[in-house]
Amino acid sequence: MANQEHLDLLKEGMKVWNAWRYEHSDIRPDFSGADLSDAFLSSYYFGGYTQSRVDLGESLSIYTDFTNANLRKANFSFADLRSADLSGANLSEAILPDTTLIAANFSMADLSKALLINAHLNGATLNEANLSGANLFRSYLNEANLSRANLSEAILGWTTIGNVDLRHVQGLDTIKHIGPSSIGIDTILRSEGEIPETFLRGTGATDTFIDYIRSLVGKPIEYYSCFISYSSKDEAFAKRLYADLQSKGVRCWFAPEDIKIGDRIRDRIDESIRRYDKLLLILSQYSMTSEWVEDEVEAALEKERLAKERGEERMVLFPVRLDEAVKTTTKAWAAKLRRQRHIGDFSFWLNHDDYQKAFNRLLRDLKADTLRRLV
């Protein structure tokens, strides 16, 4: 049970408690089993300079009740809050590094901007908790309940997330990654693969792994990935198409958005054509005069030829047009293209209905039937 002397000191107020705590940092305060619900403990210091632990609950049956308590900016460094009930508590900007929070209940608690470096949150209940801006560097979240938790702009790095369902976590795509993190296969399975790509990429997951996550949970990849080839003068259309394809779950790439500073542009484009399933070629009066576009078409056709030699009937090249130029040009590669391929018509793309009709057809054609991939 809780130490009554320590409880009495707590009631004397923040200044008295903090002064006593600083002078007796070697003493291990004991609040196990105490009822501190609705208590005002903002800026109280529960840590210890000598890393002595504050005992706030030793087992699953004896725990401290902090429900709805005001613990804003409270310092719990090295404290042991395992199994504590902090549901509805205000822990915004609280200091919780190296804190044991195993099986603690933070349902609907406010942990915004809390410092949770190296915190042990294994088995903690964090459903509907506000963790926006919280620092979870090197923290452990194995088997934590994060249902409807808000992690907007939280900080992760070398964080461990095992056997956690991430499907209903808010703000995953806004998390700030300051280093790689460990995401267990069990987390992917529990989440049924429904984890934002931006989050996975931030944890250090490779593109190849991201591509095949759906297959790990028994779901096929819905769409082929594609590389968008276009003239810089058609960038407004390319950006719109890119954004719309991404929003539908199509993995795509195009030079201005994705080429890193210092990359050799020609080599990077060649690599992308080899790596992605389809070349989405935007044809216009401007692309007709682009040597790059001609080179990219040749690379895509070579990819198709190699696939055919392996017995695979695979269409790599997906041309779409923005005007009539491809129909009238005398360029040999363009003439061959219009004879052999259906060319999607986006010539009225500025009209919403026409654009949507053409986009839906393109999306249908990009649907993947199998996981076979050209390397």
C-alpha cells in the first residue's frame, strides 16, 4: 500500500513536494494503490536525480489511480507506473523518459508533446489518447492498444512497435522519423497491411518490402506501379495525375517530385523504368519533340521484348494523349505507337467529367492480376 507520509507531503503542494523530492532523491516514494484521481499535480517532480524509481504500482492488482488528474509538465523520470490508471489524465508536456508504463491505462489521456524517450509502454492502453507531438524516441510499444490514438507529428526513431493494430491510428503519415524503427510482421498482419506508405518508408522499410506487404496478409497488390513520363511543359497535368493515382493507392514516380539532388537524372529515369511495372507516357505537342520521351519509350518497349522472351505477355507502355499531336506527327516511334496501342484520351482534362472518365479507365487498366514483377 501507499506510504502515508509521502501522501501527506504530496498534499502540501507542489513547492513543498518538489523541495522534499530534490533533497531526498535517494528515497523511493511509494504511491501504490493510492487514489489520486482528479488530483492537481501539474509540474510535480516524481523523478530522482539518482535514478531511484518512484513506485506507483507493482502488480496488475495494486495500482495508482490517476484518472482525470492534472499532471501537465509533471516529471516522472525513471518512475514505475506499471498498471497505473491514467485514463483521461492531462499529461501534456509531461517528462517520462526511462519510465516503466507497462500495462498502464492512458485511455483518452492527453500526452501531447510528452517526453517518452526510452519509455516502456508494452501492453499499455492508449486508445483515443492524444500523443500529438510526443517524443517516442527509443520507446517500446509492443502489444499496446493504439486504437483511434492521435500520433500527429509525433517523433519516432529506433522505436519498437510489435503486435500492434495500426489501422485506426490517426496521423501516421505526419510522424517525424529521426531514425529507423522496428515494425514487427505481427503488426503488419494485425493491421491487415493498412499502414500508410509514408509511415513505413520513414521507419526504414524498403520499397520492395512495401510493395509486398499486401501479399503478406493475403491481399494481392491492387494496382501495378508506374513511372510517369512527360514533357516539363505538361507538368500541371502530370502533377494532377500523380496526386490522383497516389490517392487511389497506385505507387508511381515522376522526375520533379522524386529525383534526389545529385542524382544523375538519365540513370535515375532508366532505373525507374526497369523497376516499375508500367511506363505511363503523357503525349502532347511538347513531348513529341522530347528526346527523353523517345528514349523512355524505347526502354519500355525493350522491357516488353525481354518479358516476351521469357514467355510473359506483359504490356509495359501505357500512352495517354493531351492533344492531337501524336496522330499527326511524322516521328517513327509515335507512328508505331498509334498503330499498335490504344492511347488514352485526356485531351479535355480541364473538364472534370471528361478527366474523371479517362482517369477511371486508366485506373482499371492499371489493376494488377498477379504479383509477377519484371526485374
